[in-house]
Amino acid sequence: MIFFSTDWAEAVRGAVDAGPDDALRATKLETYWGWIDQARADYGESWALGRCKPDGHTDYLLLRWERGHCVAATVTATPSEATYVLSADAQTWHDLLAGEDTGRIVMYRRLRLERGEVLSFFRIIYFFVESVAAIGRVPATLDA
Amino acid sequence: MDQEVLAGVEKSDLAQIRDLDIDDVIDYVHADLKRLPDYLDLYRRYLRQRWDVYELDFSQDIRDWNTAMTQSERDAFVAISSGFHHGERQVEVELPVFMLGGSEESKIFMSSQIEDEARHTIFFDRFYREVVGLPGESVQEVLDASFHHVSETFVGPFGLLAYLADELRRDPEDPVSRVRYGTTYFLWIEGVLALSVMKITLTYCRNRGFLPGYYAGFTATCRDEARHVQFGMRFLRDSVAEDPRLLREIHETLRTILTINGATSRRIALESLGWSPEEVRRLMIRQLSMKLNDVGIALPPDLQQMVARIEPELAGG
């Protein structure tokens, strides 16, 4: 699938909506996943995750959540409806797909919050981090 | 508190500091919280207490690490210390934005704290490189080598600090952004997380007689934290005195911090270092409560309940 294509976005929607499989859950304490399950239970915000391209333009993966389910994933040039808008450069996306730790990407501010209330955003941070990690596990071709 | 003991903490040089008891150093952190020295007093204290991280001798630590400590002790020690290794790096790079705002006295003190945090980063770099034996040519490579020891939940408080630093960068004088940042950094990361890790690892070293180089360097680091915490508590107290509406920002920030504190991704064998999770939990609650009480920050009932449910979390900076 081509990165930031419609097909890829739909695969991402399925991956983040499904959450971690049993093998992944087994790598961390169940209380951690329990916290995430609780954080996403009634979650109803939307995230626009931007990819800053070398030509200066940014396109966004827009993920819309309703009652804890990811109900839509689209690629768009404008993140107008998103509650939270974040963006990263092409190298960061490349590293994410190559398996770089998502928490570290956040910590090093390689994925920056451009719009949205910081404190509210962080109240679900591990849900967000694990969702972005799930995006990184969806196979994609970068050089399209 | 015994004034003679506190004076000993105040004046010890790096060679003498290894004889101090960590409990006395933590008492020293809290000794001035009710009075709260001004920023230039703290800066003068920095000039007197600054130490040279390259003077530390880790030769006995290397022997202790390789021959005296058990594998479970080493594992627990590294798991806890890695949160500090990365925490020091994180606060070193996030602090300069806070220095852009505030009074000139505040900026002068901040310059000393940034230098402290850089020195603390080097302390852990030396410890991991020379004692634990992690590979790496550069500071970043040693950080990379220790990262897999860092818990998934580290990104909670330290990612929050990074994003609050971005918010502050847009307007370094904005009182709301400064108080949110100050609550996360000075109150929680330094005042609760860091002091708890110090108490746990340094008590272990002292009780077992292990790692004298680490003990000296980290005790000196703890004494540095006294200045940082006292600066931060004065900043929060003065901010609320100037604009009582900012108390709400302290509360909202604490709500966020305590919400994310509820997640634990890894179990650390604290028992190997002589601690139970319940003891760590009580230690963290005590660290937070002492600071809030001393500077007169009251909590509403919902936050009091969240404080009572604090989960053990081990990192610092």
C-alpha cells in the first residue's frame, strides 16, 4: 500500500480500531492496557497527523473516534475539523515505519502538537502513543 | 531538623558528601520550603555548591557492580536509573525555554539550573559507560543503549513537559503556560519523581555499602535538586499570590499528571533494592504533600483522592 493513500488510511483505521493483539498485550503489564482501554472507552475526538513534505506542503491522516472506535480515516490537505493537529517530517514517519519507539518520538518532539489543548491531549497519552505505534506497523510503501 | 546536620549538607564538598545520609539531604531540600530563599540567594548557593562531575572516582563502583551486586539488584538498579538518565537529558533540553521569561533574577538562576542538568546528564553518562558498561562513542549513543530499560510510561510526564515547552515557546511570558510547565517540572518531576528515585537508590547504596562514586555524585545531585525545588516552589507560590486564578492551572496540570500516573507498563523488582511498591507509593505521596503544604497550595477533594491513589513511578530529572 502506498503511504498516505486511501487504501493505507483504511488499513490504519482497522489497525488502530482493533487495538493490540494478544502477543503485543503480553509484552506489557495488563494494567497498562487496562488504562488504555479505559481512556478510549468513550473517546470521541479526532486527530490529524501531518506529514510535512520536502516541497513545503503537509498532508494529514485524519482519524475520527466515536465512543472508543475509530470510525473514519481519511487523507486530507486540511485538518480543519480535527481536535488535535500534530505533524512530523518525512524522516520521522520513515523511522516510525521502521520501528522507532513512538514514546521516544513524542518525547523528542519529533511529532509536535500544533493545535489542541495540551493537558486534555495528555490525559489519553498512552492510548495515543500505542495507536501511533499501530500505524507504524501497517505496511506501507514510502516512495510514492 | 538538626541545624548542625543541615549545615553539614550545605557546606560539604564532593569528597565529604559521600558521608552524608540521603535522609539528611532530603530534609535539606525541605528545610527552606516555608521561607523560600530568593532567586539570587539560590544562585549564590549554586556557586558555592557546584561540583566537578569528572572528579568522581567509579573504580570501586565497577568492582561492586561486577562482583558484589546480584543480577536482580543490577536489573532493578538499571531499570530505575535509566528513567533518571533520560530524564536529566530531557530537562536539560526543555529548560532553556523557561529561562526566556520571568524576572532577570529568575533568568540568572535558570542559567545555573541548566548547567546543573547538563552536569547530571554527564554523571549518568559516565556511570552507564564506566560502571554498567554500555557502549557508545557519544552521549546520544549511550542514551540509545539505555533506552530499552526506560518504561513506556516515561513519555507521560516527560512528553508532557516537552509539549508544554512547545506551548511556552510561543509566548515565554504567558503566566498560564509558565505555571503549567512549573507544576510539571518543579513540583512533579523534580519534587516527587526525582527525590523518590534518589531516596530509593541512595538508601540501597548506603545500606549495602555499594557504589561509592554513584552515591557521592547522586547525593550531590540531590543537593542540587534542593535549589531547583525551592526555586520552583517559590515560583508557584508567587505566581498564585500575584494571580489567584493560576491555582486552577496548578490543579488542572496535577489532574493530568495524576491521570497518567495511573498507568504502569512494567514491574520493577523494587524488593531487590529493599523497597516494596507500597513504600514507594507512600514516599511519593509524602514528597508531594510536603511541598503542597509548605507553599500553601490546597487541593480540592477530587485531587486529594487522586493523590491517595498515586502509583509507584520511577524517573526523574
